[in-house]
Amino acid sequence: MEKAKISLYQLFVLILLFELGSAILVPLAIDAKQDSWLAILFGMAAGLFLFWIHYRLFLYYPELTPPEYMQKLLGKIAGTLLAFCYIILFMYIAARVLRDFGEMLLTFAYLETPLFMVNALLMLVTIYAVSKGIEVVARTGELFFVSMYFLAITGFILIVFSGLIDVNNLKPILEEGIFPVAKVFFTQTLFFPFGETIAFSMIFPYVTKRKSVLKVGLFAIGLSGINLAITMAINIGVLGVDLTSRSQFPLLSTIQSIQVAEFLERLDVFFMIATVISIYFKVSIYFYAAVAGTAVLFKIKEPSKLTYPMGMVVLFMSVTIASSYAEHLKEGLEFVTRYLHPFLLIIIPLLLLGIAFLKNRRNGNTANRTRS
């Protein structure tokens, strides 16, 4: 563990930017059609509960990182294997988000640039920041947070004043009942992006006021869920369900539609800046969790030495995990959310919390009997 401290505000900023991440890029929960915003809010509610699970584990072992308390709860061998699985997961998801970034830039501006070169630019910046420690990442988040929200609010105002939103595209609500929304919730939004806050369990020990971590985390997740729900509602209101579902990057298409007073248009740069900022922080948090977890698991005293080799692995993974963007999206929906996320984001944390509860209650009872 490095000697670092981050404030509650910095934690709030990191969680919010992390949750937005690549979620603002894709047609999130579009299988629920015009009710996608509702599926996002359901996912946000579940994300609050999952964050509480990670916080409760942190309270049981406030001085230990997840790899350490996994070994304490499951034993040396099983705990080490599980911790290693999470390190691989963090690197894999970081590579997936990096791939989203590269595909977006290739579609948006750099049509002839190799994917490897585009991804390498962001990964090198991420490696440098993570090598300097979590405090540097957190301070960078403070700087970019204001810019991110200024762009978001400005874009929202321009969309409203341009008269693009057709509220009828969002009607009727629950046309096919609650089942399609529930299906999307259980297969998508429960895990992405709200279940992914497990990466922050590696950061909790650095927070200065630990008693307020839960309150700040829940507020950040709630605000990010509302932002994502509004974003998808605007996309559908402007583009309609059919065009939103067929668009690779619906928010880009929405922003490209802005035209105010016949001179303010083609504001694609708004989209690019916002997505680059949010994706950078999502990759950075996942990559930091992988590096810090590896350093703790293998007792490496200088985690910064791991950033370059592990960063190169993430970079090559981002290019090789899929042959095309369509295959990349299909792998995310059919493999990651179906097999990896339910087990590693929900079942295992619940199991660990149950074991921690039983062990601490038994230890408490033993201590009470000893005192009496």
C-alpha cells in the first residue's frame, strides 16, 4: 500500500466519472426501448446495494485491501486464487473500455489511424498517472470534473433550445409491461456500469474520513444513474428508439443534430472531450486496482514498477480481444455480463460478506466469553 490520502470530494468525483465512463458512449439498456431510462434507474438502485456490500467488507477489515481479506476469509490458497481472478478481471475490463475509446476516435476523427496507436496514446497517459499514485489520479479528477459538467450542461441547454426533443418518442411508458425492463435490468444495467464499483474497494483505505465513504459513494452512484437516465432519454427523444438502437454512439448522433440560430452546429467536439475524460478515468481506476492488487498479492514494495509491463498487457489485450467493434460489443453482452459479472460482481462479494459476518460474530462471542 502506498502512503496516500484522498478526500471525500475526490472520491465522489472519481466514482461519478468512473460510472459515466463508457456508459455515455453506448446505447445503454436500449433493449428496453423507450423505457431504457427506467432500466438504468433500476440498475442504479441495485448498484447502491452492491456498493454497500463493498463498504461493509471494508468496515470489517479497514486496514486490509481486498486481496488481503480474501486470504483471511478463504484461506491462503483459495484467497490468493480469487484475488488473482479479480486482478485479471480488472485488467480485462480496462482493456475493454480502452477498446471503446479507440473505436470511438476512429469513427469520429481518425479514420485511417491504426487502432493500436490511438489506444497507446491513452494508455501511456494512464500508465504515467497510475505510476505516480492514486493521489495524482484523484487530483486530476478534480481538475476535469468541472469541465466535464460544464460541457454536459451546455450540451443539454443547446439540445433543449434547438427543439430536437420529441417527447412522443418516449411514449408509451411500459408499453409491453415491466418484464422487458426487468430483463434488461437483470442482464445488463445491474452489472454495467453500476456493479463495477467493486474496483473502488482498492481505494477505500486511502480515504481520509472513512465514516462518510458510504454516504459519498451512494450520492455519486445516484447522481451518475440520474445523468445516464437523462442522457438515454434525450437520445431517444431526439433520435427515436430505432435510430438509437442502430447507432454505434447515439450521444454523438444527438450532438451532431444540434443546430441553434443556423450558425451553432457541428458540436462533435463536446462529445469527444466528455467521453475522453470519462473513459480515461474509468481505465485509470481499473488499471490502478489491478496494479495495486498485484503489488499487495505478490508483496511488491514499489507498485510503480508494475505499471509499464501491466500497461502493455492491457494495451495489447484491447487490440486483440475482438476482431471488430461489433464482435467486441457482442462479447460484452453475451459473455462478460452473462458469465463473468454475475459471479465476480455479485455472488462472490455476497459470499465474502456472509463469511466476514459469521467470523466476526464468532470472534465477538469468543471475546465476550473470555472477558466473562
